Amino acid sequence: MRRWGLGRIPVQMHADDERFEVYLKQFRPRQPEPLPNERRTRVTRPAFALGACATTAAVAVIAIALMMRHGPKLNHSADGAEHGYVEPATISQPLTIYKANALLAHAPSLKAAMDLMAFHPQSAQWPKNQQSVLFVLSKEKN
Amino acid sequence: MKISRVFAPMLLFIALSAGSTSGQLQAERQTKLGENAALRYWSAFAEMQDAAITSQQARELNLILDGTAPYKDLKYKGLVEKNKPALETMIRGTMLPDCDWGVDYQLGQDAPVEYVRKALTLGRLNVLYVFHRGINGDKDGAVRSLVAGLRFSRDVANGGTLFATVVAANLVASHLRAAEFVLHVSGLSTAQRLALQRAVASLGPNGLDWQGAVKRELGLYRGTDHGLSTQGLAALAQITPLYVSAMSDPSVLPRLQGMIANAPPDLRNILPNPQRVVETKQSLENHLAEVRGLLQ
């Protein structure tokens, strides 16, 4: 005849065992800590940010260098008559009085001056064959 | 003892009065700063929402703004609806009496005027908003947007140089074309017509302050730190009054252009062609007169 339940073997308890059982019952489950992965990510983030900053700075320096080399060039004749822009480059941000006045003085027309004022802040974001509508609206003509 | 008893309350009264006067002045100043429409316009610029369009749509958009292609609401209503909060912020801004863009002229030619570019975009979105409302039968809304758009266009030129005025002129012209469209397509009630009449009349016969813009523009180069030679500065002193008067009297244009042609190259290269400026001004005046006639 079986006197014990499934999976339990009756063992005689000593006084020490009973004390140990009481001791174990003092423990309560605790909230788990975040996974170690997250801590690791935090450690790697500054390094990643530093790398990203360095890359961005390098790209910015190259872009500025290219803009200075290939930016809008004004073409004047000896008598000061305007020949317009050699390249229809856009005017970079921020638009200053100097840049605006240069446009007024040298663009083929006042409408063209507004066209050249256009700036495309998020060109990389648009799919191929599409452009920013705010860019289009900031130009006089496409 | 008696004297101190007499003077003590007087001094206290004077001190309290002075305190309350300065408090009132400060409160008035704060109210004035808060009532600057330019601050609301900057909020509107920040609320503008972009969208991707194809090159074909871009060309079509420019033709619509030029008044040479019909507005297609199905194509652009999404863009307009998306920008409604920005446009409504701008419209509320136009209710304020003053607009000061706070251009930092102390920086001379390096003063940023980015607001001009953003204003051109927002103003054109408002023109599309007028078309959208007009086509959908919201005549009150279309007139409200038109009235606000004309006021906004005028505010764009406020306190700015010639460039801001040229952009403002373009915006006024676009709104006038939209007004013609609304008049032609929808027909307006007497009240709506009157509201538009008042808005157009408030622009005055010239539309914008061209003389003020030219003065501010040429005034920038008076300082020696703007790179003009002594000869250039001397020529500028002679050219400025003539350039200003050309805005009200185009008959001086040949003399002015002769002076510019003979000016030192450093000055000649920075002066906007007065002929073009006068043409833009006259074109706007003619357009204003036409729309005034339509609104009678």
C-alpha cells in the first residue's frame, strides 16, 4: 500500500531540517533585473556616437569644401551687366541679406532670384523621382 | 518731527506710484512683445509639413501658382489638409496689429533673413488652401484665407530689405490671382466681397513700402565695414536718393541707370537693377487696380 503522494518520499525530519526549512521560507521572489544586453548597449553607445559624429563631421567638411568649389558663381561683364548664374545652385541655409542681395543683383530675373533661393533641407529622405513639396513651393519656377 | 510726518506719506505715495507706473510699462511691453505677429508666423513655419511629390506635380504646382493651370483638389488636398494647423496659426497671426521680424541689422549683410524663404513657402501653401476651400464650396473660409494671406504677404515685407519686398510682391500677386479665381468660380456674397475689398484696400495703391525697402537695402552699405571703396561710398551717397525717388517717379530711371553704369565696380556689382524693381512694382500696382475693379 502506498502511503505517499506522487513524487513525494516521506523522510523523517530532524530538528535541524525543520530549522533549515523555516530559514528557506524567509526568502521571497524578487523582480528580475534588466537583461545584461541592455547594459552592454549602453556601454557601446558613446563609442558609436563618437564614430557617427566623426563621420558626420567628415561628410560636412567634404560637402562644404565641394560647395565652396562649385557653389553659385557670378558672372559679370566689364560694364557690370548681369549674365546670370553660371550654375543654378541653391543658396545654403541660413539665407542672409548678403546672399539675398547677391541674388537680386545678379539673377537673370527677380523670379529667378526666388528660384535660386530654394533650399532642399531633406533631399536624402525622398524616394527617387520625388522631391519635397516645401522645396518646390519655396521656388518661383521649377 | 512734524515735517517728517508730512513728508513720509508723500514719499511713500511717490514711490508706490513710480513702482506701479514701471509695472504698467513692463506689462504693456510684454503685451506688445506677445502681440508681434512675426512670432506667430515663426510658429506656423515650425508647423509646416512636407510631402513628396513627383517632378511632374512640381511643374504643375508652379503653373497653378502662376495662374496658368487649374488647381486639382484631388492631388493637393492631402498636402493642404496636412498643413492646415500651420496655415491656421498664420491666419491667427494676421489678426495682430504689429509684425516685427527683428532683423539684426547690426550684423550688416550677414543678418539672417531665413524667414523670407519660409514665408514664401507658407504663403504659397495658403494660396492652395484658398483654392481648396473655394472648390469645396467653403466661400467664407476661402475669403478668410485670402484676407489673411494678403495681410501676411504685406507683413513679410515689413522692416525688411528689397529682397523681402520682392518676395512679398510675388505672394500678393499669387493671392490676387486666387481672389480672381474665387470671384470667377464661386461668386461671393456682399459681405464676403466687402471683406476682400477692405483687404485689398489696406494694401494701398503701391501694395508695399518700396521706398522704405530701398532705403534699408542701400543703407546697409553706408558703413565702412561693408567692403565698399571710398569712391564706391561716395557714389552710393549720390545714387541712394535717386534710387529711392525712382520708386515713386520712374522718369528718373535713365539718369539713375547712367549713374550706376558709371559707378565704381564694387558698388555696381551689388546694386539690384532698378529697372526690374520698378517693373515688379508697377506690375503689382496694375494687378491691384484690376482686382479692385473686379471687386467693385
